[in-house]
Amino acid sequence: MDILLSGEGAREWGGRFNSPGVRAVYCSTTLSLAALEILVHAPRVEVLPEYRFLEVYVPDEVIEHLEVVDIGEATESIGDTRLGVGGILGFSVPSFVIPLERNLVLNPEHPDFPGLVTHGTIRSLQLDRRLLSR
């Protein structure tokens, strides 16, 4: 379970709001948005792979809310300045897939992360095959 919230994948590959070498945990505020975020970046397939999800709970008052409206902005640097040792616990940004919904970027290196970020159990996510015809 610890590996899921370690930020290792984002550290290795980088993401929209972090450069390679900077740990980050990416989450969506709704399960449907999380599914769309996965599908929009997934390669085209004939059969949907098995997906699983983990509910993560973070107190809203410890999250910085940002308004990033341009995909061309230097979004990696926006995250890099907020993440890592000495950074904030996390921030929310509008989704580029559905701008009226939000994604969270969490900092697993923040000292309060283990006490404030909690989670449920891993569960299976069933997606409709019609999503393949996108």
C-alpha cells in the first residue's frame, strides 16, 4: 500500500505538475474524473485492462487551491516550487480534461503526510466497454 502513495512513479517519470526527481501523488476529486484522466492518456486498446482505485482522504483546509487555466503554462515549475521537502502538503488544480472539476497533487515528503493523508482499501473499477469506441 505504501508504494501507491509514495510518489515514486511521478518522481521517475515526471508529470504535469512535477519534474522527474520530484515526488508527487496525483488524485482526482471524483472517481469519474479519475477514470477519464486515465483514459485520456491511455493507448488505444481492444480490451480494457483491469483498473483499481484507492480512496484518499485529505482535509480541505491543508490544500492550496490554484487556478491554472492555460495548458501552456510552466506547470511543472508550479508544482516543483510547492512539492518536496519543506513544501506544502498539497494543492488542487482544475482538470484539463474537465476544467470545472479538480485534481489534487499531494506531497508525500511533507512531514504531516502520514498523519493527514488517509485512505480506504483498494477496490476494483469496472468501466463500460463503450469507452473503447472513443
